[in-house]
Amino acid sequence: MTLMNILVLTHTSDTGGASRSLTTVMDVLQSEGHNVLIFAPFGRFFDEWSQKFNLIKLWEPPACMWMIGSVYSTGTNRFSFGYMRILLGLPFLVFAVRRSLMRFLNQNRVDCIYVNSLTLFPIGLLLHQIKKKWKLRIVWHIREVLNDRLPSVLKRFIVHSIVSAADRIIAITSNETIAFQGHPVQVIHNNPGKHWEETNAQKRAASPTLNVCMSAGFLVGKGIPDFFHVARIVRARFPNVEFSLYTPRPTQAGRVDCAILAAARYLSSSLNLAFSCLWAVSMATIDGGIHVHFDQKMSPEVYQQYAVYLRTDETGSPWGRDIIEAMALGLVVIATGKSEEFVVDGVTGFLVPPGNPDLMADRIIRLISDPLLLGSMRHATLERARSLFDYNNYVRQLRECFIFPEDKGSINRMADLNDNKAQDVNQ
């Protein structure tokens, strides 16, 4: 494989699953001998990346927050003041990114650009031009699902923007590939990382009680009200069961936006108004057994405190990173919709239609009432995680994504030359 200088473009370096997945990808690329250069906004992973990798540059990416809020998160198009402000500034942001990239490429040798998000689609056409000028390869990891409710014109533009730039497109489940029909997309499941396998190999202590956790952005559409609803139902019958939500702290604009949206949509619901108010504090506890942890990095040690992982996304999108982390440590996953590639309903966990917290609560109560079922599901989850998320297989698949046709041709030509030399020596 040809060793390359790979420039990574990411829309986040925060504590969410996208940053954790990107860290795994960059670890693999560096272990394969590639030189990793990073453009990233400031966040909790920024310092860690700057210590581990060769170059990291602070940038403000044109990841359109309106699209983040409506393309794959909320399941519908909703107006938001903060999102609209960023949308209006998008042309200027794309122009600023173009200048920054051009200046960087003039001063540094780059062989390949790795784009780590579908939400960076506004720079697709820009990268198409840059690729021609500098003869670069582009690998685009889409990672998110395009909302079916988007206007078809906008959806086609997003797909065209990515396809026109990318030499190779990667997805984490087959659900992401639906919008890219007719274009080759390689599915590579996320991987929790080598150290997760090492933790899994060690004997893990059983959780003293059937505690439940969830990791999600504190945004409209992420199903946070459903999480609280499930917690209250279960704790009404089993008060010893604790629920914990792990989430990045929202920005100030996000807090104002969501408070307005919550007041408008849920004026009659004191619960939802209460969860919006939680954004003003760094740590909150509800009912003594429902906890909200802001800005805590998810790690094997965090997951090991729990027996069940809950995923209450409103759209049922197949969010992969948090689910596979939980599965890798033997947590039973109860999730909304489209996670069939990971969760086998009734065997390694339960799949529930979005917007049905009562049914989710019922599934948790079943596990509490039947310890043998819980034990068998945890064992089945570990076995499935070992087969799906084998680290060596993941490395092989990722390596192949950075081998391009011209590289394969040069490798074959080199093999032919070696064969010819060997024949000459024998003669």
C-alpha cells in the first residue's frame, strides 16, 4: 500500500460518537504508516488529537447546523434562529474554507483528503475543484442518514456534491446507502477500537443492579423526553434502577433555540420544559435516580456500570457508534428502529418503533423480572459483537478504502517486474 499524507476534515472534535469513531479511524491510518493531518473545530478531543497526530489545524467548517438539525436528527424541517443564522452565513464560510484549504495545500503535501461527515456536503463541489488542481484522492465517510422528508431537489444536490468529489464513499450501515443508489458505497461498520476488545477480554463485574444508560446529543429529535419518560415508568415500579444520560453540553445558541422550540411545542408538558431548563447546569439529577452527565467522555469504564443501553432517537436512525460500544461490553441494547444490522430483536436486545417509550419501558421491566433472560441476552450480545466488530477485519476493510486503482496497478506492475527478474535469474 502506498503511504500517504492524509488530510482529515471533520465538523466536530467534541465528545460525541463521531469524534470517537474518527479517533479509531486515525489510529488505524497512523498504525498503517500514513501521516495524519487534521482540520478540526475546537472541542474536547482537540488536545488529545494534537498530541497523538502530526498536525492539527483549528478551522470553522461549513457544517450547516440547519442540516444537522433537520437532515438526520429531528425527522422534520424545523425553523431555528441559531440554525438560520449559520445557514445565512454559509456562503461566506465556504469561501473562507476555500482560502484556508488552498493556503494549506500550497504549503503542505497532501495525497488524500478524508471527509468525516455527510454534514460537510457544502464543500463537496469545492473539493471537486481542489482535487483536479492538486491531483488528490477523496475518501468521504458519510456516517449519517439523509432525511426522507427533505425536498428531492435538495437531496439530489447533497448526493451530487458528495459524489462529484469523492473517489470512494464509506457508510457505517446499509441504511446510509439508500440515498446514494446508483453510486458505489462501501459499508464498513464502526469499530469501538482495539482497547475495547482488550477490555472485553477481561473478566467484567456484573452490574449490582440493572442500571440503564444512554449517550446522545442534547438536541431536539434525539429522543431525550422519551428517555426521561421511560425512566419514570420503570422507576415507579423499581426505584433501585438508575438511569444516566451522557451528553455534550449544548452551545448557548442551542440552549436558546431549544428553549423556544420546547415552549412552543410542549407548552402543556412540564416534563419537557424541565429538561430544557437542565441545559443551564453542568450536572443535574432528577428524582434522585435519573442523572444527566454533561461532557463526560464515553469509555469502557463508563459502560461497565450498566447492564442496559437505551437509544430513543425520534427517527429511528441507525446510530452506530454508541450501540456498538455498548454491545462490545455486553450491554443489552433497546433501540428505536433501523439498527437491525447490529441488534437482533429478542436475542441481543429489543427494537422498538420510534415514539413508543411505553413499549421501551416494558422491555426493561421484562429484563428486570427475568434475570435468566437478561443473562442470556448479554451473552448473545457479546458473541454478536465479537463476530461483527472484529478489529483485524475492520483494519483490513479500512486499509482497502485507501488503496486506489492506480495503486493496485502499480503494485501489480511491481509484482510482474519481480516475477520477470526472478525468471531472468533462473535462466
